[in-house]
Amino acid sequence: MDEQRNEEGLSLGEIFRVIFKKIWWVVGITCSVALATVLVIVLLVNNLSSQYRLDYTLEFPGYENMRYPDGTSYRYQRVVSLDELERVKGTDEEFSAIDVEKMYQKNDISITVDTENTDKTYGIYTLTVKAGYFANEDVATRFLVALASTPIDYINDVVQNADYGFYLQSYQNATTYEEKIFHLANQRKYLVNKYAELMLTYGESYRYEDKTLSAYVGEVTQQFSEATEQMLSDELKTNGYVYDKQSYRSEASVKIAANNVKIAENEAVIDALESLTSVSEAQAKRIVTLTEENALLERENAEIEQTLLKLDEEDGAYSEGNEGFSARLQGYHEALTRLTDVYKAVCSFIYETESDVRFDQYTADTQGAVSLVVAVVLGIALGFVVACVVVGGKELPKYTKAKKEKASEQA
């Protein structure tokens, strides 16, 4: 069967024979075009169309309630907020070239959650970002890993910097023994409640340094129990101890004066009621009430005056008792301070142990990119076509002309 011929009367075989006579031209052009094609695909096409993807699982105490340890709401969308992008950018010098503002404004980064996951104690997330923002895969991977870890970083920061001793500080600022006892009691209640929250999630038998959570609660209530609180309050009421003598003297004079004004007002009302020719049952009850109130006010004034006399004593049982009472309260404060530090250590351990971000693989997957092998194959194919066109366009006219001349001579 005759070979298929073109309009010039050349067969396909003749065309390729002519072209392959310039085989090094063909090879050179093919390689040049192939290299250019690969570079365009890798540096331009892939950067514009491909994305990095990182899948991970996030878990921390309170995740089931979408709450951080400080009570603030956990919102996974915040991971790709501009604030977080800029914060993570500042953690590594190699991130400095990443245009996070453009990334955020162009919506070139996103986070999604696996809605089919029914377990409420952890979440499965996917971070996706356009590849063109990164110098290479390693930088992209480390940037996405840092972003995914931002909730854990926040938790660690909260736990380490939380003010667990607010009531202890209030104790230091208090100017009366009543207030100091009140703040010590509140610190005990705070620690007991915080341990209760941990036990609700992890159970009473959860251990830290060979002690259970329930044992730590026992230490708190043993050091400053409700019975201790009541005993101190009763002792203070009985003995009338004063913490700030100067402040007490100033307040005492004001209190006595105010009580005397109230007593005088009550007596005026009583005199007015008793002067009536006829006193109703309600008016009689009113007289009794005001009389009892005055008796209480006079007793309070007497107690204040008696305490003022004791304050002037340099020595004696009252002075020694007052100093001893102050020292005991300070001892309870120191004990609760130590136990507060213990709670912080327990809390830090639990959040560090139970908070975790796990990656399906510690390398960001590339999506939508043309592989290097495919790019090379495409480049070679395109290069060969271009080489054939270029060499054929140059050599085939010469061959055709020579062929025609030879045919004319033979004719």
C-alpha cells in the first residue's frame, strides 16, 4: 500500500527522514522547549493553581463545651483570622516573606471542620492555602502546623498566666480581720470548685505526682475548713480583735456618732408615740421595736468603746491574743497560697497532657499541582512537536525543491 502523501507529494516517512537528518537540532529544540515548559508549569502554573492542605485532629479539656480554660469561647475560624496569621508569621524568620494580609484579604486560606464526626471531645479539621505564598513545601508545612497549634498555644498561655490567687491578693489588701477571713474562705471555695470541675471530666482518681484529685481537695479543706472559718469568726466576735488600729479608731468614732444620731431619732419617735392619749396596737409594737433597736445600738457603742480601751494597752492578754490571731490568719494564708500553687501545677499538667493536636501526616499535601513527571512528559511532547515544525519548516522546502529538480532531469 502506498505511503500517505501530503500536498507536496511527500510521504510521512520522507518528512521524518528529512527532519531526523537534523537530529541534533531536533534534540536541542526539544530539550529547550521541554525545559521552558517544565519551568512554566512548576514556577507559574503550579504556584497559581495548586494548594497545600493539612489535616489534623484537635482535642483539649473543655472542647466538648467549646470553651477554653479561661471560659472564653473556642471558635475554629479564628485560626485563620488576620491576627493569628500575623502572630504566627512573627514566630519564625522564614515566615517573614509570607504576605499574610493578602492571603487573608483574598480568602486564599481556609479552615473546615469534619461535620460527620459525632465525637464531641475532639474535632477534625483541614487547613487549605494557596501554594504561591510559600518558598517551598517545608515552609508551608511549618506555617500550617503553627496555625493548627494556635489553640494549644493559647491554652498553655492561659493556664500559665491565669490569676488563681485573686482572693489571696484581696486578703493582703483587706483592712479588717472580717474581710481577711472572708477572702480566705473564698479562696478555699474557689480551689474546691476548680478541682470539682476537673473531677467532673477526669474523675476523682486522676493522678498527678502520685496523688488523686480527691486527695488534693482533701488537703485544701483540711488546711482551712468551714469549721476553721467559723471558729475564727466566733473568736473574733468574742474578743473584738482589730487588725488596723488607726483605721478602726477613725471608723469607730464615726460609727458611734452615727449610732447616737439614730438613737436620738428613735427616742424622739418613742416620746411622740407615748405622748398620744391613745396608742394603737401597731404603735405599741413600733415603740417596742425602736426600744430594742436602741438597746442594740447602745450595746454596739459599748463594745466599740471597750475595744478602743483595749487598743491603748501596750501589753496584756488582748494585745497578745490580737497578735496571735493575726499570725494564725497569716499561717492560713500561706497554706492556701501553697495549695493554690499546687492547683496551678495540677491544672497545667492536665491541660498539657490532655490537650493535643495530631496530624495525619507531618507534611502538607499539595493539591491541584501538575507533577514533575507529567510536566516533563508534556514538555518533551511539546518540544518534539515544536522541533519538527521548526526543522521541517526549514529543511522540507529544500528537500521538495531538490526532489522536483531531480524528477525534471530524469524526465
